[in-house]
Amino acid sequence: MAEKLKYININKELIPYEFDIVLDKKLYVLGLNYNYTYDFFSVDLYRNKELILSGEKLIYGLPLFVNYQYLDVPKNIILIPLDITEENNNITYDNFNESVFIYIFNKDELEEQ
């Protein structure tokens, strides 16, 4: 299954930065930020140039945007920061986009497992 997994390739050297991404057949903009003091990443989500959500903290193993389903967030796509090698169980600057990636899952596929 690991070879089938899709993830968002992040260039952490560019952070803070924004990029376009199609999720759930809609065009979004993800903005990535890093807090150097407390060593965590956060995401801003935009659609049609409007801010939907600001400062969603990336937490290892927890899906993004699940507490905001009342907003215009992707509903059928789930983004989860994970390390499929299971060497890490947290997100740091050093391991982000090295062994910990934001994986893209289809909600229907996850529910089938």
C-alpha cells in the first residue's frame, strides 16, 4: 500500500509560502508557516482568494481541517501528517518532508479499511 500513497511535497526552505492544490475537485491555496520558537508548522487554507482557515497546526497523525467541516474545507479528502517508516511520531523541522509528509487520503478509501 505504501507505494500507492500520495503526499504533498513541501519545500520547507521556502516557508512561509503558498501554493495551489486541487483537493476534492476544487482549487485551494495552502499557506505553510513555521513557528521557530516552538518548532511547529501551521497551514492556512484559501479558496477563491478568500481565507477559509488560518493557523491550523500540523499535529502528527491527526487529520487537518476535521474540526472545521462547517467551512469550505475539503470534505472527501483527508490530509494527515505521517511517517510511514514509523521512525517518528512527531513533526519537527528536521523530519518534515524528509520522513514525515502530509499524506493525501480519499475519505471513502479510509472508511473501507
